[in-house]
Amino acid sequence: RGRGRGRGAARDDEPLSFREFCVRHVSDAATPAEAEHRYEQYKRDHAEAFRRRDFERFARDDPKVRAKHDPRAIEEAIKRRAEMARDAAREFEEDLANGKVPTLPPAKSSGPLESKDAPTLEPSSERDAEKPMDSSNVSIEGTDVVEGARQKNVEKRKDARGRWPVPDAAWAPTRLAFDLRRMEALVTALDEEKRVRTFDDSSLTDPASSPTKLSGNVPGEQDGKKADDVFHDAEDVSRALDEVSDVAEDVTEQTLALLDLLAAAADRRVCYLWRVHGVDYYAGAELTADEYVARPPSARIGEGEGCLARGERPNAEALSGIARAFAEEQQAHLEAEHEKKVGGERASAEDAAPKPEDGAAEDGEDKDTVLVANANATKPTRVTNNTSSPASKWASRVDRCWRVRLEQGDASLARAGRDVVERELEAWKRSCVVQHEENRFGCTLSSKMFVAPEFVLKHINVKQADAVARQRDVILDRLFLENYLAARRDEEKSARREKRAERRAKGDVGGGARAGGAAQQEM
């Protein structure tokens, strides 16, 4: 193998190359396969160090990486995206007024989702795992009525962009009404976020004037004009939503006409969200600022490059089955959530009650048994929805995506780190203020003296602008690294999830278990 003669020793905090690892940690008796296996394990145990090394060696100066992760590039992309969104909104309104907005082509119907092809939802964190599913997230497909009405031999699978098709449950009256309300909330929130109708750039450059979280449970107003007015259908939609809330499980011809009206309104909003904001509603996906600017939605006109749409509307009999199943599963989830809430309150009351110290065994109890019981009691529970229908899993994924979007705001804005930069820069400025006497203050950046700290801060902002700019760059460089590392972790986690799914599809249960253990070791 050689012993690395003529090369300097690697620092302790740097990851080792395969050659250096073999020299330090592999015996001469080990086979090449054993050495490779041990090095792969070493890379998993030191994954973060390898990511940092890759950033310093390859990614830092890569224009594509900078465009995607550098806060400076993201800020420029956010501002440019807002300008492009305004232009796209004007074009959409002109097309809508002239009747030129194309109708969304229905997705090719290929029958109900098979359980083996259904999307498996794995929360990305323990916090996500503890989140209950929205009471309106539930829908179901695959009843006897649906099977008989829309039986096909073609299985539904992901498209070229990895998107699951929209199930027929999206046509259920309550589901369609919920989607329409959520779309209205998104239109209002995203238009306000990008100042689509106010033409005010202050929020795009001033962190103090730009909220990072938006409330979008119901449509709001922006400068006295409802977002619904963009589509010129506010009254019809409001009336239809009121009527659909009274729809029974047995769908009639009158219900079909009502659903067609709601579907047309939903399609206009789906088209608007995609063309103006890069939001693919039914896919639960949104273009990032750099993706939007590099290739806006208007340029994504190839097959499979647009936004997802519902399939053709099922007939009345099939819709009745979908509506009944939807209502049944919704009621089941409501009851489960109620039981969970009651159980949580009961557990909280028990925790608040006086009890012996953890690990203390009472008379006659085995100490090891008590320790095991205490350990099991502290383990977090993982909430899954493996028993839900495929359509319910789709609805849960889409609803969780847009709920988080409305609550937490633009992910690109968070990656730009405006609040972090301003907060840390202000803290650095104050750290440069030094008090020598009661009314005598100095600055670590110069030898001048001042009578109050506010004059020192003014001096730093005006006379030490170069030092402030350098410190800002230091903060931005750190955020650049953090964005890159977070993206790499997400990519690796997704890759591991796909491998586990492939093993499960092949029936390799043992391999899946081993993969899960390796995934925990990596992080």
C-alpha cells in the first residue's frame, strides 16, 4: 500500500483518504474487500467531515452550487423572481380577460393506485412524525364501485419528474372544496409575499418589512382587493362552496354540475399558481427562486414539464362511492385524533402527578426491570399512516406541504438568511464598542473616542463600512456552507429512502432492515 512517504500527515479533523485510512487503521493481513468495507463504514461515521471537504474542494467555486445555495445569489434570484411573477400575473389576467387561458388537460386515468405503488410517507423529522393529519386530508379510492366503474389494466406510477398521479379522490366533493379553499389561500399569500399587485419592492430587500411567515388558512385581502377577483368568479365560487358542504354521499346530476363549476375554478387557480408562482399544487412542489429564474414556468412546455392536473371526472355512481369512502375515513381520522388528544391529556396528568424517581425500584421489584420500563417510556413514538389508503397518503402529503408553506413562508427566503445576517451583524457591531469610562467609549476598529455607544455604532456604519462588509461576507459564507450541507444531508436521506423502497419492492426485508440501521449510523 505504501505508507504515504513524502506527504504531510493529515490533520485530525480532516477526513482521511482511502490510502491514509489503510495506513492508519487497516492491518496488512486485511483483504482489499475488507479494507473497502471498513473505509465505507468510516465514511458513514464521518459523513459531515466529507461533506465539508467536498464543499471546500469542489463546490465553493461552482457557479451552479453558488446559484443554488449562496445567500447572495439567492437574494438576487428572489428579487428577479418577484419581477417575473408580476409580469406573469399581468399576462395571466390579460389572457383570462380575453378567454385565452388554456384549460388544463386531464391527466391520463389509469385506474386506482395499487398498494404496492402507493407513495410511502416517511416524516423527515420526529417533529413531522408527531404532526397529526388534517381532518380534511382524508380520501380513499379502490372501493368496489370505483373498481367496477374505472377498472384499468395499467398501473399508476411516478412520472419522469418523480410525481405521483392525482387520484380520483381529488374529485370527491369535500376534497375538491378543501383544495379550492387552500388554493385561494396560496394565491393570496404568495401574491402578498411577492407584492404582485402592490408593486412594492421594500419587502424584497428590507428584512424588517418582510414577514417570514404567512397565515393562509382562509383567503385574505390585499389593499382592499380580494385575490378571488383576479379570476372574476368570487360570487359563483362562494355560492358553490356553500352548496357543496350540504352534498350527500349519493352524487346526483345536480351535484355533478356543481362539481364541474368548482373544478373549473380550481383549474384556473392551479394554472395561476403554476404560471405566476411556480407552484405545482397537486404534486406538492414549488420551484425554488433559482429554478424559477433559470427556467420559468412559461418555458416549461414539454411533455410532463407542466403542473399536475386531475384525471377525468368519474361518473355519478363512482363519485358516490368515493364520497362515501371519503366521509368514512374522515370520520375515522377525527375519532383517532380525539382519542389521541384525550390520551395525551391523560398522560400529561399522570406525568404531573407525584411519582417515585426514575430508576427507583419499589419493594419486591427487580431493578433491571424498572430501568427497562423507564427507558421504553422515554422512547419517542413514531406515527405512521401505513394503514391509510393510497389516496389518503397522497392527500396527506399535499396538505402537509402547503400547510407548512403557509405557516413557515418561502423556503428560498429562509435560505437567504436575511434575519440571521442582520441579527449577527448587529451583535458584531455592538461587540466592537468598548467602554473606557462612564462617558468615554471607544471602538475596536479605530482609535477614536465617543461620549455614547450610539455614536460608536454610527461611526462603525459610516466610517468602517469596509469592515462591516467583510463581516457580512463572513456570515454569508457560513450560511452558504450551512445551506450546502443541509442540501447534501437531504439528498443522502432521499437516496437511502429510495434504496429502502427498492429493497421492500423486491421483498428484501433483511436488506431493508440493514439499510435502516446503516442510515441511523450515517447521521
